[in-house]
Amino acid sequence: MDSEELQRRRAERARARQRRALRRRLIAGGTLAVVIIVAAVAVASSGGSSAPSAPRAAARHRTRTHRRHHTRPRGASTAASLGPATGHPGTASVPILMYHVIAPPPPGAPFPGLYVPQAEFAAQMQALRSAGWHPVTLDQLRANWQHGARLPAGKPIVITFDNGYFSQYAHALPILRRLGWVADENIQLAGLPPSQGGLTTSQVKAMIAAGWELDTQGISHADLITLDPAQLHYQVATARAMLRRRYGVPVNWFCYPSGHYNATVIAAVDAAGFVGSTTVVPGWAQPTTDPYRLPRLRVLSGTSPAALLAQIASAHGTFTPPPSYGGA
């Protein structure tokens, strides 16, 4: 064997030793190093363009999945986000506030007391926050009463808005969203078109996206105790079916228009699948209260923050549910 052939074989043996040493180092470094080197080789062989590596793509997929399932609209406060239920019925006693228009009354308004100016409403909400109140929805309250679902830290309170006025979207929603608070919208489907201050479908969807609960006062705010069975069914059951189909939400609570109800109306509300109703009788809602006669506190124009807190405190324990009510 000549010297040239000997040198060639020695070089091959040296390269073989180097390859074996490289494999040992890769094995010692773990699988990740192999993946990185293989990916680098693939990129180099394709001229530098490649799909994302498997670990990086998987990480991005996990991030997207986490965000999709765990993010909520700003201000949303769902029952599922409040923590697991204890399994024992809750005992929360809760005031339910009633608002209508969040704007100054126009000249000649028939019920100027139902108009709460925006600045006044904002001051009331700040006072509630400073006093330790935290709004929940009626569904969240029911989950607490029935299964012990945890409510947010602080004293629970429900804020409801009747009829579906545009100002509830334009003025109340931004104020509550800045606080991270939710509310209940008791919408009526007819009688308040946008030209007269009603809500559009897109506006209602925006309120739902912000965590508001959608409930109803029926089709047209009719006096339910004066209706025949077919008309009553239309105002109650049809309204719920329409809203559920349009917005894809439960619509579990009914609000008696002008507080008018009797045993026949309650039976119709129950038959339509509603789990309860709100009235205009003052007081606090308690777990022992008939769910179809929940009291509320009407907030009128000119109510100062201090007066609102006093109104809430003085109404505690004063409610005695009547069998029927026809209050204005």
C-alpha cells in the first residue's frame, strides 16, 4: 500500500471518528438540539424559506387557544368567571336598582323624573364603588342563591335599565365599562325605534359583548293584566323566543311593564320559561323572595350620590311581596 492510499484511509477514519463524536454530543444534548439542527438543515436546503418549526407553531397554537377560551370583553363579568359553586345555597341579600333614560329630560317630557343626566349617573356609580358595591347580573345572583356560586368581592348589587333607550348604550355603557361593571337590560321589542331613542340590534350586541345581561319587558310595554290569553302569550313568550333567536342569549328574566302583574301574568311568565321577574315595589331581593316578585329601587332624577346610598340602606328589609301590583 503506497503512502497516498494510507493517508486517504487515515483521513476517512478521522472523519468517521468526528461523525461518531458529533452523534454522541447530539444525544447528550437531547432531542431539542437534533430538532434545531434538522430544521436548520431543512431551511438551508430550501434556500432559507420554511414553515414555522413544530415547537414554535405549537406554542403559537397554544397561545391562540388560550386567548380564544380565556379572554372576555372588557367589563364582562360572567357567572363562569366568578369561581366554582360551593354547592350550598347562597344567602346574599341584594338591592336591585332601576334606571330608565341616562340623559337630561327634554322640554315637556311626561315623566321627567325618569331622566338621570349622564354626569349624575357617573357620580352615583363612583359613590357605589367607593361604598364597596359591585354589580352582578340576575343570572349570577340566582346561581349564588341556588348553588352558592361565588360573587365578586364587595357587596353585590344589580343595576337594571328598562325599555331599551339609546342613552343606555351611549351614556351608561361607557361609564360602567370604565369601572369593569355589568348591568341588566330589560328591553322591549317595539315602541322605541331608534328615531325615538331606542336601541339597534348592533348596539344590543355591543352591550351583551360588554357583559350585560339581556332580559325583557315584552313586545310593546303593554299593560299585561288587561290582555287576553293570546295577547299575553305574544307579549311574554313570543318576546323571549324572538330575543333568544336574535341574540343567542338565555333571556331568563322578565320585567313587568309599569309593574303591572297578577297571578295570571305570573303564570304566563313562568310558562314561557322565565326563571323570575322584577317589579317596581321597593326593597331588597333575598333568597327567600318569590323569584317572580323581585323588588327594585327606582332611581329618579336629582338623586345625589349620598341620597342614593341612603335610599339603598333604608330599603333593606322593607319589602313584603304582594300577590299582585299595579304601581306606576
